[in-house]
Amino acid sequence: MKILLIDDDKLVCSSLQIILSADPELTVIGKGFNGLEAIQQYQKLRPDVLLMDIRMEEMSGLEAGEQILAKYPEAKILYLTTFLDDDYIIKALSIGAKGYMLKQNYDSIIPSVKAVYLGQNVYGNEIITKLPGLIGKAYEEKALNKYGITEKELEIITKIADGCSNKEISDQLFLSEGTIRNNISTILDKLNLRDRTQLAIFYYKNIH
């Protein structure tokens, strides 16, 4: 099994290589120290699993992962970080990463890499407790990227799907009814939909 390691801390990178190399089934075929190197190395080496940090100089692991998965949807990316950050976890979920682990869980690294290689999704215990509340947000993040809608437009779509009138949406979002109407027109144009009913159906099919 071929592993590519990306971490901006060279000592951590070397330590991870030692840990992984202790298993005869795993071979570290390359290392890099930022997101740009992750993209270059992935294209060159095409590893079975990309084990990558998140916060790095020049380009983050999340930005790199998003670009890699856009070009290689089959890529298996496992994030290994010290940050238990909701926004990072949501982004990792929304771009299609296979896992998110905390670095201090060293005993779990090899089993996690092997599980990701077999196509499983792997999240540490600390992340699993957060997942129920984050999955919906991850779908929303994916919708924002995929359909080119803004967070404000997503709020309006959600309220339309909940059956709110323009006046109710106006009151809840502290915007004028005219602004709400203009936003709805823009949303319908973006999504190539005819009316509020289609918009509500779109929400439940593609976002909710």
C-alpha cells in the first residue's frame, strides 16, 4: 500500500514515516510539506492513500485536498491534524475526504490508513461525537460550492422550504420584502427554476 505524507512539520513527517514503515504492508513513497507539494506529489506518485495535515503555509491541506479530489475523485485522503475545529471538519466532509483524525491518536494511524485504503470513512472518537450536528452543515457547504449560491441565499431557500412567506422571511432576516423578492429572483435564475415550489423541491432533493 503506497502512502504519501504531507505535513509542514518535518519532524512530525519523519515520525509518521517511521510509524507507518513499521508495518510491512505500508510503504511511504513520498513526502511534502505544504498543500502545493501535496498536489504535485499526488499527480506524480498517485498514492493509494494521502495522509495530510490541514494548517500549512502556502496552501492548506483542505485547499489541496479540494483540488486533488476535483481532478481525481477516487483519491483517498485522510487528514491528520491537531485541530478539532468544526469548520475544518465540515470542509473535509464536504470535499469528500475519507477521514479526519487527531495527531495524538498515534495508535490509530495505521488502522485508519488501512481502513481508508479499503474504502471506509474514518473519524476519531472526538470527531464522531460532533458528526451528527455537522453533517447537515457539510451538505450546505457542498451546496454553496456546487450551485454557486451564497450563505444568505441558502438561508432564504431554507425558509422557503419551511413554508415561510416573503414577509416572514423579511422579518426573520431583517431585510425588506423587496430585497427578499430580488434575492429569490436571483436564486431562481442561478438554479434555473421557475417558482418557489420548485425551489422547495430542489432544497429537499439536493441540500437537505
